[in-house]
Amino acid sequence: MRYIFLVSLGIIIWGNTSFAQSKKSNNVSLLLPFNAKQIISNPSYKDAELGNMCREYYQGALIALDSCEKANIAVRLTVFDTENDSLTVLNILQKQAFKESELIIGPVKQNGNIVLSDFCEQNKIFHVSPLMTFSKSKIDDPYWVSANPDLPVYAKFITKHITSTDSNAQIIVITDKSVLGRTLFNTFKQLGIDKKGKIKTVEFSPDLDLSHYTKNDMNNHIIVAALQDRIVNATLRKINDTITTPNLHTYGFMQWFDSKTIEYRILERCNLKIISPFYSDYSRDDVKKFITKYREKFYTEPTEAAYKGYDQMLMLVHAMNKQGKQLMNELTENTQQMLGTKYFFVKQKNGSYQNQFLNILKFENYKLIPIN
């Protein structure tokens, strides 16, 4: 069944698929590295995981287009396979169907976005990075939109959450040598200077003694900015041993739950809050309807990428239907409640736009409960 779908996708992605045709269609181009031909030839192709994630995103987007059709919003979607190759993107730029774009979703990788920048700026067309985070991006492009918060945003978001709700907060950041750890170490270190020493950054070591950093006369917020299993577990044990410290709060990341070695019994005792770019409340009726439609159409469960495809296509097309090519006027600093998260776009100093919303989830009774 999987191979049949991929073959059909290989035909669709170079075509021009229209939904709810009318005199005025919202012309959207979707550029993703499906790598369809490569995966058909070799299911173990090096970019197969990325290609399958893009396929799931596309499937979610198709469900969104069904909703647009029912709302009488006309959309002409043209889908291209970038094959994770900048030269392929350059070839796509020459296609007439692409030149008629009023909104571009994709490409996924940074190089592809750089290739698109001149075209988008010349034609005043927004292009949206749908799946990945670019913490070190040097793209100065007023038409670039990142749908995902980058890592420095995580640090600023957590700090704002803590300091806005606790005027007596002492923040301790423990990091490892992962990309997340190194990036957050540097950002929190700068924030510590700005907050006049109320944020302390510490690189993990086996002899780490938290009592040297916690204070009995302050509320201690410990952010474990680490992804390596042994360091996460060792730090949580140290926090658990320091549980007698008054008003202790711990913050971690959703990636922890990908691990098979995480010590769940400790998490709740640490008064843990998880920071995540994705959270879907399965008790919501609209979420249940989406899952049912996705199962009926694709015979499988929707992934995080599928939720993103649905949410972003629906949100962007609705904004585009109101504002045309100036759709960011509708979305900037205006919270959008979607199925897999909220979106809150902020214009950056370089002119681009970035979603800066993150979910804060409390770990309680072996469940994650949203608190924002």
C-alpha cells in the first residue's frame, strides 16, 4: 500500500491540483523534499525519513484543503518535489505554475530557503519554513516566515514565563554538549547578564552539587537544557536528592520522551514542566474529527508532521483569503489556536517572521497537562 501511494504522489507533485475552483483562487505552491523517486527505488534511501515526514505533512495539508472547500475558499495547490537539492529548486523557479504562486510553503532546508529569497522579495511573496528550526539562520529576508520557534526563543520564552509569574525567581540552567544544550547555554548566559545574575548557567559534571546554586530564600527554577540520556537522568536524580529545597521547579523538553531509559518515577517528584512546540488535546472535538478523517483517508494515525500540515495550510489559506499576498498582516502578533499548537508570529529585527509560541506542559499522574 505504501508503494502505491508513493507512485501516485510522484505523479501528483508535478501537477496542478485545484480545489473549489472559482474566479479567484488562492494560488499556493508546496515545495517539499518528498524524495519520491528515490524512496520508490530504495526504501532505505538516506533521506527517506525526511521524505516520509514531508509526505505526512502533505497528507495533513490535504485534509485542510477539504475543510477550505467546504468553507467555499478556493485554493489552487501546486506541489513540487525539491528532492532535497538546491539545483532542483532553481529548476522549479522557472516553471510557469510556480511563477503564479501567491504563497510558498517550503522548502524544508535552509539552503532551499536561501535560493528562494531573491524570487520572493522581487515578487513580494511570503515563503514559509514548515517543519524545521533555524537557530543560526543568516537569512535577511522580509518575506521569510518560520513556523517553528528556534532555540534562542525557547530560552527567552521560559525566562519570560518564570519571571512574569514569580518575582522571587532564581533560575539555574544545567546544560550538556548537545546542540540544544550549547545553544541554550549561550542564550541563557546573555539573559543572565540582562537579569543581573538571577540566571546561573552550569555545564553538567558528575560531581555537580545543586546546593551550591539553589537558595532557600528564593523560588528555585532548574532548567535541564540537556538531551543526552545519562546526563538527563543523572541531573534529575540530583534534583530529586535536593527535593528538600523549598519551592523547587524543574523544566525539561519533549525529546526526553523519545528515550527508553528516562526514569519516569522521578519526573513528578521534581515538579516537572515540559516545554514543547507541539501538543494536541485528544479530548477536543475538532481533534477527534481530524483524526477520524485522517484515518479514513490514509489508513494510519496522524503524526506531528501531519498536524503541522493541516494547521499551517488551514491557517495560512484563511489569512490569505482575507489579506491576499499580505497575509502576515492577519497573523502577526495575533494568537492562532490550531490543533497541534498555537501560533504567535512576531516580526524579527531582520524583517522576517517567526512563531514564538511554545506549550508548557505539567507532568502529573504520568500525564502531560497544558498550563498555558
